[in-house]
Amino acid sequence: MADLLPSELFRAAGADETADAIRHACDSLPPPEKAEAFGAMFDRFGGARVILLGEATHGSSDFYRARAAITRQLIERHGFNIVAVEADWPDAARIDRHVRHRAAGIYDEETFTRFPTWMWRNEEVATFAEWLRQHNASLPTDRRVEFRGLDVYSMYASITAVLDYLERVDPLAADSARQRYGCLTPWQADPALYGRSVVLGHSNTCEDAVVAQLKSILENRLDYMRKDGEAYFDAAQNARIVRTAERYYRIMYRGSTESWNLRDRHMFDTLQNLMNARGPRAKAVVWAHNSHIGNAAATAMGWQGEFNIGELCRTAYRDQAVLIGFGTDRGTVAAADDWGGRMQVKRVLPSRPDSFERVFRQTGIARSLTVLRDAKHGEVRELLSKPRLERAIGVVYRPETEIYSHYFEAVLSEQFDAYVWFEETRAITPLPAPRPKGSPDTYPFGV
């Protein structure tokens, strides 16, 4: 560590002591392939209403399989009935129809064809979806577990969904909606260009039109719900997405903080809508990146003015929300060099000496669960309250600039209620593009 800067040496200090404390406080975990045994380690959180499960990368198989095992346990043993993921609503809706044995929907776009396709279109998610479909098969319709998307990027697919819905229930309203959404039609292939054009003054904003359309759908709620409450809920959510996406693409050019906050506020509001629609017995599991589900106030993100769904859930649900982070030291990951690039299986560099990942690596334990909210682990909490670096790999991974591109400062004991550690992880397995021969229309991963 002789070549570290003074600030880096300060962050790296005390790693041995912290690792030793973790070693005595954590629980070793079986491999996630042993789903029942792995999931049972999380029974202690079953009384919560919202459990947020993170990931340190968007492309590590171990994180997906671990979340699937935990979620299965929470569904089977503790009555969780919503799985909400960092994915677009229309794409997740196709999986939702499949797992709840509902009729196929009408969408122009196939599922998970937008970059990054591998993030949800992979063997790990497909395996979980098939388990969920089997689990739901014997349940009454109103008790089946939902699979929902929380994200905001599906502007064109959501417009298509709204128009398809209105064509079926109110053709005159569909004509009005088509006129309002026509303002956005020139930008359907690349909505980001809409925001750029508005910011540069080359185009007028479509804000009033999309707000008017959302208002129209909400004003007709009672009439539409009498025809089909489930279909109305889906259409209303898609109209909300169009409203938020229109604003998102306009403000993304003004700065990352404002657009980040709008996106995570939308994800939180979507989760709240799902909980309210499900009723007082609603219990949700959220799958998203650590940067979304950890408490942003305990990270450099929060220190520069950003919040996230984890912080909002902690404020709204207090002890009834459990924020569980995931970390790894090394291995392989599915990621691209740049946004929109092709997926590659990349080697994850071993963690930096001044990072939390290095502390957990020094425990010498291959897989572990450290419960940070447990009062008896006060020493561990105190030691992990020292700021260190934390690594975040999204759909883009740049090892050559890792310190600048993928590390940020955080206080782990305040960021998460528990932390799942995998010393070494391997990349997810993307699904092949062609739809399996003879698969039903509701097959969620067909192209």
C-alpha cells in the first residue's frame, strides 16, 4: 500500500480489525444453488413489508440466483406477493402475464430488446420466472404473485400500450390520445434526442400534451375500471411513465442529479402504487442495483444531493423496510465498454485496498451474510461506519478507469441493513435471441 495517497491510506487503515470483527459476526452462506438453505438464512427479515435486494453489478449470475433464492423463501414462507424490479414496465408486464397465467398483451415491441438486453433477458431470470409461474398455478387469481417493472425508459412502448388499451375500451378517447402523443412521435426511435431538441430550442415541449392525457385517463378511472380493473391499472401506469419519461429526457441535459432523482422518485411512486393496489396485505421484494436500494444519504450520491428508492423506502416504512446490499471482490461480469455497446464477459479486477470489498475479502469467507441492524453487532457497525470506497458496476464496465468510473465513498453500516458477500462471482448467461419453437404467446422472453 506504499503507493497509495494519504487519503487512500486513511480509508485503508483498520481493514484487518474490521475483517476480524465481521468474521465473528457474520453467518456463512451456502451456495445459492441450494435455494432452500440459502433462502432460509433470510427468514429473519420475513416480518418486513418491503425488502430491497441489491447487486454490485448488473451482470453477475450469483447476485441473480441469490435474489431468486431469497425471494422464493419470502414468497413461500412469509407471504410476499409483489416482485418489483429495475426494469421497464411493459417488458416486465409480459413476464407478469406469463407468471400469473393471464392472456397475452398487445405490444409492438418484444420483451427486453432495448439495451442492455442481457440485464433481464438471461437464464437466471427465466428460471425464476418459470418457478414463479408454477408457484402461482395452484393459487386463486387474486393471490398470485406479481412481477412488475419500476423503471422509466419505456416511453414509446408505454405510449403504444395506452393507445392499444383505449382502442379497446374507448375508441374516441384513443383518437384524442393519439393526437396528444403525436407530439412525441418524431422521437420514438431515440427519446433522448427529444430532450436535446427541446433544450436547444429546436422543438416545443410536449409536457402539456402528456399531462393532459394522464389526466384524462385518471378522470375516467371509475368507468374504465368497471370494464377491467387490471387492464386499467396497467394503462394508467403506462400513462404515468410517458409523463415522467417526457420530463426525464428533457432534464437529463441539465444535470445528472435532477434526472437521477426523478427516476428514483418514479420507481418509489410505482412501488407505492403497487402496494396500494394490492391492499393492506401487500409485501414487496425489490430487485435493483445497490446504488438504488441502499440509503443514498450514507453515500457520496446523497452528499451531492441525490436520493434513491432505498432512502425513500426507509423514510416511508422505517423498520418495515430492509435494505440488503451485495458485494464481490473478483470474477467475471457481463457488461459493455460503452452505453449501447455489445455485451462482453469481462474480468472483474480484485478490489482496492481502501474499499469495503477488500475488508470483506480479508475475512477469508467465500459467502456471508452480515446483519448490520442487529443490536448485538455494535462493534461491526461502528467499524463499518468509517467511510471507505465501494464499487458499483452497471451495464458498462471500464476496468482501465475503475477508480474514477466505478468507485464512490460510502458508510456501509448506514447504507444497508444487511450485506451479502460473494468473494468471487461469475457472469450471467444471456438467453439466445430466437423464440423457442412452439412456445406460447405469453412466453416472456421471445423475440
